[in-house]
Amino acid sequence: MDTMRWLDGELHLLDQTKLPGAAVYICCNDYNIVAEAIKRLSVRGAPAIGAAAAYGLVLGAMGLEAGNTAEFIAGVERVAGDLAATRPTAVNLTWALNRVLDRVKNSLPAEPEELLKIMLKEAHTIFNEDFEGNLAMGKYALELIPQGARILTHCNAGALATAGYGTALGVIRAAHEAGKNISVYADETRPLLQGARLTAWELVQEGIPVTLITDNMAGYLMARGMVDLVVVGADRIAANGDAANKIGTYGVAVLAKEHGIPFYVAAPLSTVDLSLPSGSDIPIEERHPGEVTHFAGQMVAPEGVKVWNPAFDVTPARLIAAIITDRGLVRPSYEKNLSELGVRPPTYSK
Ligand code: MRU
């Protein structure tokens, strides 16, 4: 099932809040619909929100009534600002928006009509490159996955979180396709259950053996010797290798260290942010208290209780055995080895 599709000048987004119960697409013909879908997590996962935002920017540009190129550029920048403000942690969002803006500015002088075509082409390229990058990550990671490996993952870093195939789940898919006879433990991932609703759903559909556990079972699972390695995705990786990912990832990494289990992060270079020296600089989204006080629409906490609901945490680089990127495996020292990959945020060169 496609996470998103561009069809006849509209973006169709699979509404992930409705999975696994129903597969419903949201038809976006206005960038505000895309922005709302990102905020609501109808589309979620770092690379997927990057690609959706790039298409959203195209929709915003299509809706502009610009009399000339300067007005067009000003309008596109305003739309990009609105889309960038939807979620703060995944750097793929601003990375994708900057990439399209960069392409526009480097194509000047040109008429708005021509710029619109260039923007759409760039959005398609971002989408297609993400898919190709996931396949590459899967190949690079094969050497890390022993035959018969029992793999723990957290949240959803699958086809649904990307243009298709997945980062952490892409690694798992590639190992399965290579005949490694792997099996997966999926953390349910409270509060929004991306592991139970999305990861378990993807793996069941693919026929990859998966066992669902609640988040608080991971320690005991490891203590029983039932996990050989952990692989998760990331929303932003700082220059020193610290990696932000779904809340609960840090706890899993600490447990893995205690039990001598390798902990891997799989992410494309679009998730690496060399402008931030360490993970403490990564902005962490805090979400609505209702996500914690309610479970499946049912109130499970006392009325008026104080809630803290950070959506992500940061795993320090020292707990990460390797970062699996679309350009190959990166090992410590991350500071040196990430900078040598030549990651550069797109900048306007005109
Ligand atoms: O809040 P979400 O569901 O967008 O969080 C997603 C994650 O934390 C993923 O693990 C991460 O974005 C990597 S997706 C390939």
C-alpha cells in the first residue's frame, strides 16, 4: 500500500491514524490539508513527512496568485514556513523544503509556470531517491544481521514512514528477502502505538515473523537472551552521532548496552543535521496531553492530572554500534565519519 501518491495535481496520503482498521486516503488539493495531516500524524515518519512537505509546497505554489516571479518566490517561502512549523524534530521536513526552495532559486530567472514544473520534478526526485536510499540501506546492513537473528525494533520506520520499503524495517525486509530466517519483536510504542498499529501490520502483511510486546517487556526479553540486535530509525542525527527517535528509544538503547546487544540506527543522510553539534541541540516535540490520558479514545487517567508528553528522545552516540545510511555503514567516531560523508544542508546559491 502506498504511503502517498501524486495523482493529477493532487497529493493522496494514506491516513495512518486509521490503520490497521481501515485504509483511507486523504486527498490534498491545498497545502493546508497537508500541513494538518502532518500535525495529526496522518502522515508520519521522518522521510515521509519530508516528501509530503515537498509535495505540499508544490500545492501551495499552485494556489498562489502571483503577478510576477518575485511575488511567486515570496509566496512559496511563506508556504514553506507554514509547512516547516508543523513538526519540529524530524530534520527531513526542513531538508526537503529547503531542497525544493533551493532548486527554485537556482533556476532563476524563470516564469512562475516554469518554476512550478521544476518544483514538482524536485518533489518527485526527493520521493524516488528516498525509496532508492532505503533499498541501499537494506543491502549495506546485511553484514550486520546474522542468520536466524531475533531483532527488536521500536516505533515504525517502515514503508509507511518513508517513500516505501523503510529504513529500520527496510533493513529487516532486506534480511528476510536474503533468506536470513530472521524474526522480529515489535515494541507497541506508547502513547500512539506506531509499533502495534503500523510495524506489526506491515510485517504481518509481508509474512515476516513478528511478535508484538508492550514497551515495558523489552528489558525482560533481553534478560532472557531472546534478542540478538536492535535496529531503529531516526528523526534527526546530530554531528556527533546522537540520534533523536520516538520516545522510548533511549531506554531500549540503555537496555541493549546492559545486555551486550548491538544497537543500530538506520537513517538516510537527509536525517543527518551537521549544523547541530550534539543531541542536546535537537528540538523535541511535545504533544497533546490527551495522547497520554486516553487510550483508544477512552479516558484512562484522572481528570485534570498533569501530563508530560515528549514525542521523541535522544540516544547518545556511545550507545550506537553503527549508523546504517544510504551511503554505507558509519561507525564511531561519528563526528569524523559523518562529516566525511559530505552531508550538506541545501543552501540558496543565488
Ligand atoms: O511521531 P512519528 O510517528 O512521526 O515518529 C516516527 C519515528 O520516530 C520514526 O522512528 C522515525 O521518524 C524514523 S522513520 C523512517
